[in-house]
Amino acid sequence: MTEVGWVITAIGRTGIEHALGPVAAILKKHGLGVGGIEPLSGAQGVSGYACAEFHAAGVIRDEASMRTELSALADEISVDVAVQQLSERRQERRLFVFDMDSTLIQGETIDELARLAGVGEQVSAITASAMRGEIEFQESFRRRVALLNGLPEAKALEAIERLPLMEGAERLFRTLKARGAKTAILSGGFTFFGAVLKEKLGADYVFANELDVRDGLVTGEVRGRIVDGARKAELLKEIAGREGIPLEQVVAVGDGANDLPMLGLAGMGVAFHAKPVVRASARFSMTHVGLDGLLYLLGVPDWEW
């Protein structure tokens, strides 16, 4: 078999020196020869992270097993590790699609609305079950929204101020925009929050769910088609087609089970601070750094951020 070139990226918060030897050992075990290690983080601590790339070549004997071992090591030493073929042309990714809740913002919009409505525990339990993949998303979504019946619209708008942006989100979007990339937010959350994020981050597209409000009160229903996992994948394809961008040049980022269809469709699907079922299914995972760490996976050193 012909040897293949690979890039293995290691990212950590306090340093990655302790990761270099163990990562190299796993690569060697599975048939890869490490040709060199290149730093992607600057000495001035621009990002607050540490990152290096391993350049390797060879034929991996069991890629699934290797990824499993690297994932276990990553959890043990608190370093994110990503494996890509050199042929994936990382720096040519042109469309970036993001989930919103617990990905672009710190928390779940519907959980915050539920707390304001006094039904926080009931909704949180349904949310957690849905994100673990135990309840089909549309069913869980309708059950949660129904519990919001009677919430004043003015109170719902308060949730916008209670959920801060995810670490690194602003820097990531600013850098992607400077590089000419298109960005989209595809959310099972709500349009009123999506509109605020579009303004804050400069996203090109936002698709989310619209809460039904009558006489200033939430009715417990949602207008139009629910944005679930299947709809996110459809929207990703529609946006890519509209922009003339091949799917292999699309990056999708999310944390929940309803993000899996779009993560699987994109050329690079990234499970970000994700539930175990999502991490196990996605090719790439980021757990120990902020959203801007995604730039390292594209091969962009932090002195270019």
C-alpha cells in the first residue's frame, strides 16, 4: 500500500510537552513514522493555548483503534488530539456551520427560559436526555416548549443577557471572516437569540426555531418547521450549494446528538465540549480549549489570529 501523509495536532491549555512522547508512541504503534514536530502557538502566548503539529507518514493498520487510543490519552492528559490526512487541504475550508446552545453560547437557551418560567428542573431533565440521544429531538423539543406556556415575552428576552458567548467565539469568527470564510448558525434554539448572535459575531446565516407569542405571552408552541438534526443537515447542504462550496470544504461544529447528521455530512465534523455519544461518533473532538482552538485544526498558527 502507498504511504499516506498525516498531520496530528495536539492542543492544550498549560503546555503540551507531556503529550509529545505518548502521542508519538501511539502513532508508531499503528504504523506511522513521525518526521517532525512544528509549533503552531507563539512564544508570546497570543491564544493562551499551546499547540504543535506532528507530521507523519505511513499506512495506519487500524485507524479506528488508533483514534480510540488517542482519545483516551487526550482525556487522561487534558490535551485535544486531532488526526488528518495531508490531502484534506485544511486551510481551504470555506464554510463553517455552528450549533448555538452550548457551542456558541455557554448554556441552553430553553433551559434558561424554563428557569424564568419556573419549570427549570423539568425542562433540564428532558434536555439532558435528548442530548444523550435517549429521546428523539422533535418530541423532546415540543415537550419542553409546552412547559413554557404563559411565560411573558419580556422575560424571555432577559435570557439573552444571562448566557455569555462561548470562550473564543468572537476571535474565531473574526479570524474566519478575515480569511474570507462564510459562517452559519443552525440551531435547535430560538430565532430571537440567533438574531442577537448574528449581530455580535457577524454570521452570514442563522436558522433557528420561532417561539409562538400571543398577547405578549409564550403559547407553548413553535411556528414553522422545527430545526432538528435532519433539518440542520438539509440547511448545511442548501447553504453550501448557494455559496458554491463543496461539502468537503465545510466544517460543522456541535455538541449534541441532534448535531450528528451535520457533523457527518461536513468534510470536517467537530464535536465541541460534547456529550460522549457525540464524541464517539465524530471524527474530530475539542474538549479542553475554547472555540478558537479550531483554527489550529485548520493549520493556522495563533500569530495569524
